[in-house]
Amino acid sequence: MQIAIVGLPYSGKTTLFQTVTGIDSNSLQKKDETKAIVKVPDKRLDKLSSIFNPKKTVYASLEIVDLAGQQKIEGKSPFSENFLAKVKNNDALLQVVRGFEDDSCPHPEGSIDLLRDINALETEFILSDMTMFETRIERLNKQLQKLNNDETKKELAIVSRWLELLQDNKALRDLEFNSDEKKFLKIFQPLTAKPLLIALNLDETKVKDSEKIVEDIKNKITGKNLTISAFFAKIELELGQLAPDEAETFMKDYGIKESALDRLIGDSYNLLGVQSFFTVGEDECRAWTIRKGDTAQEAAAVIHSDFYNNFIRAETVGYDDFISNGSFAKCKEKGLFRLEGKEYIVKNGDILSIRHS
């Protein structure tokens, strides 16, 4: 999974990037985009590793992309075509919205307005998608004049419907897509179809008021595949640099319930509809990421592409059942350790062992 951090200049994008990746500011170089791979914290995997004591523990991972801020030019969009093209290459977007005052770093618009800044980025994404589909529709109509093709008609109907929604100022992420539409989604990668996480970067004095501020914004912004949470750049950057026990105390003192990384992971997994399953053993304990609803055969393919076609059975037991009983043998005695076929729907936290030819 790859998530891009976007937003207006001076909103705190790079600070959030540093917080969740642990990269020191001195290591960052000024460029269009900076990428980092972060391990997905998982206490279940920690527990399994403590039981099996493997040679290697492999966490699921998430790629975070910090896209360079755009300088506003009077009369022009604050987002270049190059910037928007880079945004398209991500599975989800994390918009950082400035909610703090700082005289040394004035807001580009001259004032703090969370709703205005959220809508400003959404408007740019809508306009970008509209331009793309208008160009595509023009080409499709020309193709139909030369050859009356059913596939071309199908594509034209789909993108025309999408354009109408965008013209009504509606994001495509609100739609339910059928199989044909999903195919064209992969081709065009419209920005407004991307799941969106909105991080309100608030002043540290607003920690106690943050839930009310978030709720107020949620009441003004509706839509599917979108989530809003609060972030406190200055104190959360410090938090990310502390030892676990110190960080826990720090969070309690400020009233922060979980770290920025944990919130980002949780929100991302929920928005993207993904979950983890585990493989365990003396050599390796590993977390694997799949989509909710994936079958055992599809999960096997994540481990190795050959396992899909050569799949025989999946030995499986739920994480909670395994921990409660302490061993595979005990789980077998109670009928909790099962052999499942290719159509079995993998559950979050399942421990799998794939049988294959």
C-alpha cells in the first residue's frame, strides 16, 4: 500500500512524514517527493514471535510519500500537473490541513480555515478529473465516428456518467463500482476516487477540544471512503522520538490516545478495506496484507504467485483461539484447527499454513 501526504504549503506535511517514518529532518532533501517504508505495528505478531522465537519476524509494511508543497501563483492553481500526476500513483491520500497559528510561517491564504482548505484541495482534484474525462470523451466520440465499437460505447457511457457527477461537484469516491467501472478506474486513476484521510493539524493547546473540532468538520463534510482525525505536529514529532515507556507517559500527560502512526495505520486499513493474516514457524513469523473478503486461494497467492494455481488446502486457526489454547495441538483437540478449501474467506488475524502441489 502506498499513501501520499498532500496539502497546502506550511500545513505540516513534512512534520507528519517525519513523525510516522522516524526520519530525521537533517536526512531530508528538497525534492518533488520523498518516500519511506514503515513497518505496520502489530501486537499480535509480537506475541506470536515471542511464542515461536523465529529467526526472523516480518511485519506488514506501508509506503508513505511526502509530496513537495506547491507555491501559489496569483490566478493559477496551487497544484501543478506534475504534482497531480504523482498523486495518482497512490492507493490513498492523506491531506494535512493547517489548524495552528504561527507568525513565523504565515498561512498562504492569510488565515486559518479548516473547511476552506479541505474544499480547496477537493476542488482542484475535481477540476483535474473533469479535464481528464472531457479529453477522453472527445477522443472516444471521434473513435465512434470511425468505428461503432461496443467496448468504446461502454467506456464512453461510464466516463460520461463520472463527468456528470464531477460537474455536480461530487467526488467519485462516493460511488459503488461494478467490475467494468473498476477496470477503467485502474486505467484512469481519478483523484477523487482515492480514499481520503484528512488530518487536522491542530495546535497543542487544542488537544482537549480536538474531538469537538473533528466532529464539527465531519458534520460539514459528508462522503464515503473518507475519514477525519486530529494531529498535533509539534508534540507528536517529539512523541515519535521517545522510548515506548516514555512515549506512553507523554501521551497520557497530553491526553493523546494513540500515536500518529497507529492512527494512520488504522484509518488506512479501514479505508482501503484490508486486513492481516499470519504465517508462523521457527524460521519466520510474518504478517501478510490482503483485502477483506479475499479467499484462502487469493491469500496463498500473496505468499507466492505459484501457490494460487497449485493450491490444495489451507490449515487455519484464528489468532485468538490459538492464544487462548496455547498450541496447535490443543486447537486440534477442540476442533479449532481446520482444513479449509480455496473458497474459504480469510478472517482478520487468521494463522494460515498453505498446502500446495
